[in-house]
Amino acid sequence: MGKLERHATIADVAALAGVSVGTASKALNGRGSLREETRMRVREAARQLSFEANAGARSLHSGRTYTVGMITTDTIGRFSIPVLMGAEDALGAGEMSVFLCDGRDDPIREQYYVKTLLSRRVDGMIVTGRRTEARAPIGANLPVPVVYAFISSADPGDCSVVPDEAGGARKAVEHLLAVGRTRIAHITGPEHHNSARVRAAAATERLAEDGLSLVAPPLFGGWSEVWGRQAVGILLAGRTEFDAVFCGSDQIARGVCDALRAAGRRVPQDVALIGFDNWDVMTEACQPPLTSIDLDLEGLGRSAAQMLLAAINGSPSPGRHAHPCRLVVRESTVRESTTVPLP
Amino acid sequence: MGKLERHATIADVAALAGVSVGTASKALNGRGSLREETRMRVREAARQLSFEANAGARSLHSGRTYTVGMITTDTIGRFSIPVLMGAEDALGAGEMSVFLCDGRDDPIREQYYVKTLLSRRVDGMIVTGRRTEARAPIGANLPVPVVYAFISSADPGDCSVVPDEAGGARKAVEHLLAVGRTRIAHITGPEHHNSARVRAAAATERLAEDGLSLVAPPLFGGWSEVWGRQAVGILLAGRTEFDAVFCGSDQIARGVCDALRAAGRRVPQDVALIGFDNWDVMTEACQPPLTSIDLDLEGLGRSAAQMLLAAINGSPSPGRHAHPCRLVVRESTVRESTTVPLP
């Protein structure tokens, strides 16, 4: 890139310093905690690229800022909000604004929002939504870059950042194995839902690697507490012995927990219990508090926004990028007094 | 208004026909269920104002549409989302788009979004948020109209649409009285939270109208299930006799329900239980399903957007407008087999 051809962007500075766009932004704005060495390296890169003057000009009232349109394909809710927050956090207030638009599973509304956002001169778009099946691209030959977050585009040339759900399910099973459980049942959402199938398959596969299998075929049903309670009834009626239940969502796990207690089974002493989503409303109210898998949706949104900013600045990241899940251990798998050999 | 001065807007048509902007829109677009007489009256008004041609021009690709910026002062969540959806529903897709921006309780971020939205040529703004205390106006002499929804502006000249929380609390108490309960306890959120104080005061006042009082002073705590469970312990330890509990939120009520069952008290036979918010995650999973007060946030958002559209078209509605709450009866106050004399 010739320095005289265009002004250096923050992505140029980040690339030269060998850090992410978000880190470069933090270093230049004095926000966040960074190692002093990193801060110095970014500042030196900015100096080399004559970025200082630009940065001064990017004030609240003028200068280059990013405006990003985020379209949810289905209803806005507890899955899209953290993605939005993470995307906003990729840069700070005053450097990026995100407009959220609610597509509501309505292709006409979605296309209307694409047109409106373009007419409002956004620099790029993030498409998000709850379903994890690949979807058709939101448009052909759009004049701005698009990144898919949480959901993915069916076009492999598009950039998609998706949660590593299979990896999350593997972590759940590995944790149950690590706390000494081997007779594991799986209760999850509807079989037609991609997430339910992917998680069940990954759990089965991980157990097979240790020469084990689920104690019963996965119980597919709904994502609700009510289904969790019903499924425990099915398990107990089948007289299947089990010492752990991996649930496809925290709501299911909450229902399972209540039904187990009602049946006189103690969690975690008799049955270790793990959910999925790490939704605080469920994990905190559960008795005992629920171990869960966190999709790290904020991290995913941050990553998607950084890829979008890089694409805006000429460095796209085509393809499907899997964002890792995290295990969050609470008392439903580990008694407070117990020391557990974590893997 | 002289017909030659400007093009007639849908608000003009609505005013002439004596209907809301939303109804006028539905009538002209053939959507929704309306009485044929209403539809005819709106069409006649449109004809008189030469609105027909305009309406034809307002296609997906051109013509007058409304773009509204919605700023949440605190984090986007289960209170702001229905307000957004209601606002979007005030007109249809292709006639209004709403950009949602997340202020996160950060005044700098909020001001930044105001500037960004104005620079993106929005026609008006809706300010929303979870706290029900009046807040400072979002800006002085803004070039577009602003409506506050759910929250309210401290400036009485601003337009605010707020839930009638006191009315909702009164409806809760009236329902408990109607199903024959007189020894009512109240468990709610933190006392420093405006909603908790307003609801407690209204419940107390409504009981006093029947010569009754709460069986114990309101138990202020947190909005969580855990607090609901703890508060039942406090009530039982105090040996206070009670036959009903009015809770300040559904989460609290869920915790109360679980703790009552654990203590051997049957809901609703021994204790009738009512929550607040009508949050399906809680009301449906509760055993038995929970009676609650619905803030009708979608209706509130719709109303706010209609007032905003009217203001954009020259007819502002200054002042504080209370939007009524609704009682939703489920089994936690009424046994399935019982016939109840509703008021």
C-alpha cells in the first residue's frame, strides 16, 4: 500500500503492529488494560503511518467513524443482544455506532432494511439470528462488506463467525467424564433444530472416543423447562441407570433439576447436571446453581465486528470461522467441598 | 392547513377520518382487520386530501417512509425489545424502519448516538430504557421530535408514554380480592427502585379502600427468584398468616412458588400467587402456571410510535401518557375447575 494513495486506517495500524483492530483502538485511545509494550508498539505503528493526525480528527463531531447496520433475521432476543454488545465493543463509543434492525423472519422486511441501511450510508453490515442452519446470502453484489454472526451464509465466499457448538458439547461431556461420570443421558431440543442435532452428535462422538455411549438415545423434545421435567419422567420410567445428564439448554436443565429433586435424586451427588447457554436467569436460580456451556456471544460479536472493520479497510476474511465455547463450572456438577481434577 | 402548502401525510388522513395513524395505514394498505366502515371513512379522507397519489408513490424503492432512531438508555433486553416491536408495528415494513441503538447507561455513548442518528437523517427518535424514574431530556432544541417510551422525561413539555404501574398493582390486588383473599403479603424488588415503591404504594392504597392492609410491611429485596425464596422464609418465620402473595416480578413469584411448595403450602389452594411482567419464561415454567400483570409493552411501543409519527407530521402530544396494564389469569390464583367471579 502506498502511503500517498489513501489515509491510513486503524486496520493498517493494527496490521503493522501485529495486533487486532480493537487492541489498536484501545492503545491509541488509552482505554482498557493493555501491556505497555503493546501500547508502545501500536503508537509507533501509528506514527510510521502518520495516523496520529487522523486519530485527532476522529472526534465526536467530525472525522472517520464506522457506522454498521446489524440485521437480525429472526426476532431480537437473548441471543442477538450479546452479539450486538460485543460488536459495539470492538471499537469504542464515538468510533463505531451500530444500528440494530429487526428482520423478524420476514424476507420483505429484511430486504427493506438492507436498502434503508445502504441509503443511510452504513459502512458495512452484520447479519445475525438465532438459527444455526446456513442461510442464503442477504444480497448479491452489495456495495459494502457483510459479515454473518452466530448464523452463517450458505455462500462459502462470505465471512461467517459461528459458535463452535460441537466443541461446546464435547467440553460438556469431557467435564462430566472428568468428575467421574460415565452413565450420561442427553435431553435436548427438537430434532429438526440444527443446534440440537449438532450437539447430540458431538456428545455421542466424544463418548465413543472413550469407548462409551449415551445410556439412552438422545431425548429430543423442546427447549423448555416443561420438557426437561417430562423427559426425566421418561428416563425414570425406562429404569435406565444414569449418573449425569447433559442438557441442550439451561431451561431444559432447570426442569430436569426440579424433576430430579421431586423424585428424590440429589444433584450433583446422584446425578451431575450440565446445561448449555449459560443464561444467568436459569443458572443462578437453579438449585443448586447450574454448570453450563457459554457460547461467548459477546466475544463472537466482537470478532465479527473486527472482521467487518478489516473488510471495510480492504482485508476481508472469507469463510466460516468457529468461535470457541467455554465451560462454566457451578455446583450442579461439583460439590462445593470437592476438589475436582479438571482436564 | 392549506392543501397547497404541503403534501398531505397519513397523519392528516388519520385526523380527518378520526382514527389513529396505524389504523389509517392499515385501511389504506388493506392489511389487518378493520371494520369496513372504518376502511371506507379513511379512504374517503385520503381522497379528499389527494393522498391516493402519495400512497402509490410510497413504494419499497422510493417515496416517503419514516426512519426512526430508538435509543435505549440502559442495556437492550426483555423490556426494550417489545417496545421496539410495537413501534415497528405502528406502521408496516416498507413504511417505517427503526434503528435501535444501545446507550448502556453511558451519557457519552448516548449523545454520540443522538448525533449519529441525526446525521443519518432520521425523522424522529424514541428514547426507551428500563428505569421508570423520570430522566433528563436527551437533548435541547433537537431538529426532530422525540418521544420517551417506558421511561419518561423530566420535562413536562416532552411526550412520554409510560406503563401505568400503579394501575397494574391495583389490578393485581383487585384480582386477589375477587378470588376471596384478604390476607395479602407483598414481596418485591429493591426499595431504591421506583417501580418497587410505586407498586407497593398502589397495592397498599387499593387494600385501604376496602378497609384492609398488607399482612406485613412490603418485603423489599431484589428482583430474583433467590430473593423470592428467601422472603418466604422470612414470612413463615414471622408466623404471619397469609392467603395470597402479590409479587413485584414474575421471577420473585417463581421463587415464592417453589419455596411455598417446599414448605408444604399449596398454590393456589392455601396461597394465591400473582406476579408482575407476564414473562413467558417464568409464567409457563411455574408450577402451577403463574397469574401475572402484563405491562403491554408492545402496545406501549405502538402508541409511542404513533405519537411520534403524529409529531413528525405537526401534531405533537406533549405530556405524560399512562398506558394501561392487563391482568392475565392462570392457575396460580384460580384452580382450573373453579369458576371465579371476575370483577
